[in-house]
Amino acid sequence: MRAITVVPGKAGSARLDDIGEPDRSEGAVLAQMLAMGVCGTDAEILRGEYGWAPAGNDRLVLGHESLARVIEAPADCGLKAGDHVVGIVRRPDPEPCPSCAVGEWDMCRNGLYTERGIKQRNGYGAERVRLETDFAVPVDRALGICGVLLEPASVVAKAWDQVERVGARSKAWAPNSALITGAGPVGLLAALLGVQRGLDVHVYDRVETGLKPQLVRELGATYHAPTLDSLGDLHPDIVIECTGATPVVVDSLARTAAMGIVCLAGVSSGGHKLPLDVGSLNREMVLENDVVFGTVNANRHHYELGAEALARADRAWLEKLITRRVPLSKWQDAFQRRDDDVKVVLEFASA
């Protein structure tokens, strides 16, 4: 069968390979891959910036965002042939650490976790894959190819889940507004979940025209661009920061209303220095009972929350997020970034 493979750490090593069928040791659920979402992590691995092949192998099968159709599954696992499923990315470490032991491998404390398509486990960029039953999440077939959005949706579902847990520290917490920074797939899905919560949602991005502003407005949210000045005197109760851009992160920390919560969901590249009055920032955060925290990855609970959110969403709106569908035979095109891209998807078979 065909699969996209790469030598981790070696730029330009990606190729479409003919590999063997997935071994049953990888899971009792056999599934046909329908689609693989492409994101910045894949591009970084292709550039040789990081990635780890499975033990005893030189090459890694790429891909951590997936949508597949079940071919066969154990009779008692809740899945059957024809079901649509999404594979969870991370697997708990073998120790396990206290977090992994209770199913919170997204909070792994010792770094011994593995990840499909990233760290020591082959990914979902193959025509057929195997999944452990606990790591195959069913998704509504009515979503069609939009089910491939579940992995990024799980990330923002975790962000919102953590925000709400932090907010519960006060019996009086009743947020009205949220600011999402970044209008890529993660930011737009974060905005969707904010609107589903009945909040007054604002989205900031540098792009002034085109699909991104349109998608935000179709949600009933407010779009701001191209500079941070466009936010005016906005002081949201919640900020979900999805850019990792240093100026935006700094602005987010200082912008919230009293008892504000900032969730940092974007990874910064580093090397960008800005002057920052740490003392004033500390004073403001302490006196206003603000909270700032970071989040990454997701566990099964968050995938299930994400699946529920996608099922409630307008499918026509979700379909607009997928701006390009690239057949496997032209897989290289999927990794060529275009200015009007939102979410690019590699199609292995019809959903």
C-alpha cells in the first residue's frame, strides 16, 4: 500500500512509498484512510526540524490528523465496519507517569509518550492503518470529509475545557466575551466553540479580506485586522491565543478584563525579543486575579467533546474551512503553502 514517509531530521527526504500492511500489533481496528489533514507540524517535519522514526526504522510515516472508515473491528468494541473514526495522536508512556495512568496522556510529565506521525510511531498518511480500540474515536458520518477536522477541534476543545475549569475557581465567574487570536483552522474552530457557548466572540488576524473574515462573520463573531490597534479598548473575559506570535502573546496577557483567563495554544518560534514591563504586568495580574496557562495536545475526552461540537456545527460552514483537497497522487502539492489556504486535506478515498 502507499504511504507518505520521511527520514526525520533530513529535509527533502519525503516520498510516496510502497510499504507493507499495518501489523495487527498496532491495534485490533483496521481502517481505510479517507483523509489526512495537513498542518504546520507536518511542514516542520518535512523541513527536518524534528520528528522521530519508530524503533528499528529509518523512516516515519507522516500524518497525525486523520479520518478513516472502519474495515474490521472486534465485536464488543462499539465500532463496526463502515463507521468513520479519527485516530488519537498521542499514546501514554510505558511507565506510566501519574497523568498517563489516569488517561491524561496529554499532560504527560516525563516526556516518554509517543505520537502517531510525529514521535516514534508511524502516522496516518497511509492507505490503511490499525488503531487500538481506545484510540479510535467515532465521528458522525454525516460530516463527510469534515470529520478530518476533529484533531484540531480536540485541541481547542481541551483549551475551552481547561478555561472553564479555571473559571470555576469563582462562584461568580460568568464570562461574556472571548478573543481568539489567529484565524487559521485552530483559531476558527476555537471561535466556533466560543459561539456555541453563547459568548460575544472576537477574532484577530492580520488578513484583512477574503475567506477568513467571511467565516468569522458567518459565525456571528466580530473580526479585527490587520494590527493589534484594531482591537481598540476590547477587554475580553477569555483569550485563546493561537498564533504564538510574540507581540500578540504580550498583548493578550495585558488585555483581559478582571479575573481574565488567557490560554496559550500557539507555539512560539523563539528569538523574537520585545521590551516588557514584567513588574507592571505582574501587578495587574495579581490585583485582577488573572490566570495564564498553556495547553497542547488532547486526550480522548477532548476528542469526544470536539466530535460533539462538530456534529452541532453548520456543515456548510465547516466545509469552507477545507480550502483544498489534494489527491494522494499529487501529495506534494498539499505541502506547498498558498496565501488563501485555511485547511488543506490529502484525500486517500471518497468519504
